[in-house]
Amino acid sequence: MYSFVFRHFLSKLDPEIAHSLAFVLIRIFGLPILSRITRRATNGKSRIRASIMGLDFESRLGLAAGFDKKAKGLNGLWALGFGHVEVGTITALPQEGNPKPRLFRLIEDRALINRMGFNNPGAAKTAKRLEKFRKRNRKLVVGVNIGKSRIVPIEQAIDDYLESTRLLSPFADYLVVNVSSPNTPGLRGLQEASSLRPLLSAISKAANDVPVLVKIAPELDKSEIEAVSKIVVDLDLAGVVATNTTISRAGLASSPEQIHRAGEGGLSGFPLQTRSLEVLKILRGALGANRCIISVGGIETPADVVSRISSGADLVQGYTAFIYRGPLWAREINRGVGSNLEIDRA
């Protein structure tokens, strides 16, 4: 049913308009009585549960940052079967993001290109929404992805991140430091060790024992991934989220005209699958067994989730597959993975 609706209706709409319409449905699913009924139908068997970073996850599948930028759909997303939702990216200052259009589909590739530019209501307003949500729902694990405010010079990035940390850490189960979005000028330069170490050290000290992870780009090479891993271990951080979107357009099935029309921005979805898995394996070797890795990029099926966990991931996240496969996607994952005997890794 959803594939028919997507093909004949949603795919004809501007992606941001379609996203807004989807949020209406998600918030309906989040209504008090309906959310509990829906959650019983979408949750998996106990085998997909996990205790990681001192947190209890009802499902290893989470929704990646970028979908719920305003922390408005959390109860509905929990009802639809996600074990955690990563809100954001949130910046200290509210910002509108880049000019529209800024979100594009590459349907043949089951991919998206976005240059949203961290559009969000800011850390103070988001903190109030999270505080209100926490009074109603303690089961959903909520991560908060924080980034640099666009108008803040890169030299003042630490203070900017610290303001978000101060406001949001009281209401976050974990924090993710986003230094890898391609849509904020200069941001990816913060992945360099000389910039990353003081930033992560300051955030970790200000986070009030909330687990801190860093989100990295798929373009980092092996030596750069290992350098980030060393910082994570040295600072005793919780782990790494891998990976963010890519600026590469290699190997796409979509026509050059479609790709050109979409223009610049980060590519997500199925084309990231191979590289995301490669980065995961490098990370697990570099981090050892005791750091959390959240694997993101190209995850579509229960078999993909099993592959990531078998390769070293503790948790997985998706976003683009949720767009293409519809509201019952998390249920498909929870049921499929929950019955798969290969999920446990040594």
C-alpha cells in the first residue's frame, strides 16, 4: 500500500512538503491511547533489545538525526517502533537553514540529497520541548545531535557547542557532536585532530555524565578514522556515530541531469551502504570492544541490521529508508531482526 502511495502521490510532491505531511500522521500516532496500541504492534521480540552506554534500548534500530529537527514527533516515532531517536541537528542559535529547495530525491538510487543547513528552533526551545516530552515518555531513548551555529565564526565553535551542551544535556540520554555535515561552511575541518580534541574535551566535561559520541564523515580515510578513534579513547568518550552523508556522487544510477538538478549537498541512502560498512569495521578495530558504535548509512532491511551488528555495531540508525519504505519500516526491522539467530556477535 505505501509503495503505491509513495509512487503515485508522495513522490510527486516537493520533498519538504511531503515531510511535513508525514509529520501530521506521525503526531497522530503519538496521541496517548493510540501510541500505546501502535507500539505493541510495531515492537520486536526481546532479542532486539540492548543495554548500551548504560541505557536500555527496546530496539537496536533508531531514527537518525535530520528527520525530527524540532523534537516534535518523538512519541509518534516511538509508537512506530524506533528504539531511539536522534533529534537535530540542534544549534545554540535558532536558524532557518539554507534557501529552498534544499531536499531532493534520487528515486532510482533510493537516496536523498539535502543541503538543509541545520534548520532548527535553537537549543533553548528544543530543551523545553524535550523536558515536556520526558514527563510523558521515559521509554524512548533520545539522543541530541548538536552542531555549530552558522553565524558563529569557526574560532568560536567551542563556546557555541558548549552553550548547546549546557541547555540540552539535562534532557538528553546521549549527545552527538556533529562535525561532519557538508552543509555548514568550515564544519568538517573540525574533524582534524588538532581541532577535534579540544572541542570534544570541553563538551565531555560540560555534559554532566551524559554519554558523548562524535559523528564522522564517510570521506575520512583509515588513518583519519584511527586518529578520531584515538581521541575518543583518550578522552573516554562513549563512542562514534558513523557515518554522516557523503558529498560523493560516484556510482549513482540516476541520470546526470537528475544529479545536476539536485546540486550540492549530502547524499544519504542506499549508495552509502558499502562505505558505511567499511568505516564501521575500521572503527571497531580501532576502538576496541568497549566503545559504542552507531552505524548509519544505507540500512534498509533486517539483513542489513544483522550485518552491521555482526560487523561491530552496537546500534543502527536509518532515515532515508524510512522515507522510501514507509511508516511500518521499523516494525519490519524489529520483527525480522528479532527472529534472526545470527544477530549476536562474539
